[in-house]
Amino acid sequence: MLASDEFELEELTNKLENLLIETKAFWLRIHFSFIYHFIFCRNNFKKLENFCNDIVVKYPNLIFDTDDFTSLEESALVSLLKRNDLQMKEVKVWDYVIKWGIAQTFLPTNFDDWTNENFITLKAILQKSLPNIRYFHLSSIEVFDKIEPYKKILDKQLWEDINQHLRPIKLTILPPRSVLVTELPPRTEKPREYFSAIISKEHAAEISAWIDRRKTAYTLTNIPYKFELILRGTQDGFAPQTFWNMCHGHVCTVVLVKVKGTDEIIGGYNPLAWDKNANGRWIKTKDSFIFSLKNGNIQNSILSRVKNPKCAIYNRPKFSQIKGGPQFYDFGMYSHNSNFALDNVCFCRSYGGCYEKPIRSSSSPLSNFSIIDYEVFKIVRKTI
């Protein structure tokens, strides 16, 4: 990717950037700090920048609490400060900005020894960062303890407006950050509740209705189940063995798959437990089902309930778990490369086998595909 960028091969650079995001997201997370510092040294990797920033705003400690935070590119810091959804208290944002600015130059270690020239130097270094602080969402105590010692790096009018909140403010006030729960301060240190990278709340309402065998979907306000994330491919990796290690023993689970190159979302519900020690055994249940969900160009959802309960769910033997993931007889996940995102071996049968009907249209008996992400949720009934 670096070589293609160096030779200005824009189309190849874009394809390689997409490939990293779609198939190597787990690797990107393992080397997150290195990747994050690196991509902002260049200007051509906007998709990777957005991918990383979407993670950092939810988990700021991945960057702000690292040893090399102060070596962060200015463009990277500013891009985070501009985000309304950065999950961090504003006073801590201020502390980190000051820390970063001081590290960019040589200033006296003892703050009492600072001269006017030192403040002018720091103000110049932070000229792009300071306008993005949400000063008017700080408490009076925070302003007194944190901002006032550095008031010389602020414009005179800004400091006057901060110091006199009741006076009409003349400068433009940036909006508060939009955090995950209403009636909270503009920022919070708790990460945003990230429901799903694949389905919406409307999809969850529809799946919940299928579980309860309702003819109509639940509304968004009366969904009786919580969807508790167990596994996400782009977060935990696409190795089949990961599924068995992380989902073993969990009952009442939904497997969701995003098909590569299409708008298709397909999945299956297992009311029983996944068992990595079952040594290859079909388990009987009359309550499982497989499905596809309306999404994008897919106009209608398809529900297919099990019609042969004896072969509803397959717990693979240990030797097969290296390449094989969950299987609902007519829908399963498999990979010759031990990575679901690297080949086209996940499958849906195009004819009714143990389930009522196909959930994916195809002319071949076994419709194979690759994926860009998958998730497994444990379905838990809400307590009243």
C-alpha cells in the first residue's frame, strides 16, 4: 500500500486500503497505536483515518494513555478534537492538549518559571487545537483549577467570556459532544454503547418477534430481549476456532453475517448451547430458524424455521473446528484458509433441506459466499 501510494497508483492504493479494513481489522487493532501514528504522517489514507478515529472516540485510552501520545501528529489530534462523539470529559481533553503542546517544545519544568515568551510559544504550537476545546461545558471549578493557569495562551475575548458565563458571549460556541446517554454532561468517559456493526434496532425487533413466534414485529420501545455481544469478527478475528472458544456454552444465540459485495444480512438462531466438546453431533430443537434481513437493495426479510428438528444445529468435532464455524444445516460458515473473510466457502443451500425454504437466491445447489463481518449475540430476556 505504501509503495502504490509512493508511485501515485491511486486505484491500487484505495483497493489495498479497503482490503486492510475489510479483512485485516483484527490485525489493525492489535497494532493500533503504530497504525494510528503512521497513517496521519501521510495524507492519502482517509478511510483508515476514519476507521481508526471511529474506534478512538469510543475508547480514547487507546491513544491518549499510550507512552507515545505526545508524538502524535497534530492533524491526528485535531481530527479527534473536532469529533462531537469523543467519549472523554472536557477537562481531561484540556489536560491532554496541554500535555501534547508542552512536549512539542522545550519549556521550563517548573511552571512558576515560565515567562511570557514561554506562553506565546505554547499558544503558537496549539493554535489549531485550542479552538476545538468546549470551554463553555467546563464547570467553574475546572476553569479555576485547569484553565486559569494557562489563560495567557487564550485570546483575551475568549478568556473574558469563559470567566463571565452570565455575560452575553460574543464568540461562536461549539456544540456539546453528543454522548451515548441523554441527560449526561457533554462528554463521558464511558464508551458509547455499540449495539451492532451489522443490524439495526429494527432488525433486532424483527428477530425478537421470530423468537417469540409473533406474526408482527415488536416496536423499538417494547423489544423484550437484550442483544449481548459475544463475538464480532472485525474485533475478535475471523478464525473458525475463535467462534468455538468464545461461544462455547452460550445458549439462545443469534449468528449474523454480512455477505461481502452485497447488501445481504443472513443469520440463524440457536436456542440451545454451542458445545465445542460435543465431538460432532447434531442437536435436536424445534425452535431454531435461519433468516435473511431486508437491507439496502434487499426489499424483504425471509424467515425459514426448522422442519426437521433432528438436524437443526451441528456442533462440530474438534478436528473440524479449525476450518468450520456454526452450522444450521442449510446455512453454515466454513473456510479452507481458517479465515471466514479470505475465501468463498460460507454457504446457504438454495433448496429446502432441514429448514423450510432457502434464505438466499442462487442457481447452484450450494450458494457459497465470503463475508466482511459477523457477530454472535446472546439473547437475554429483559427483567421488568
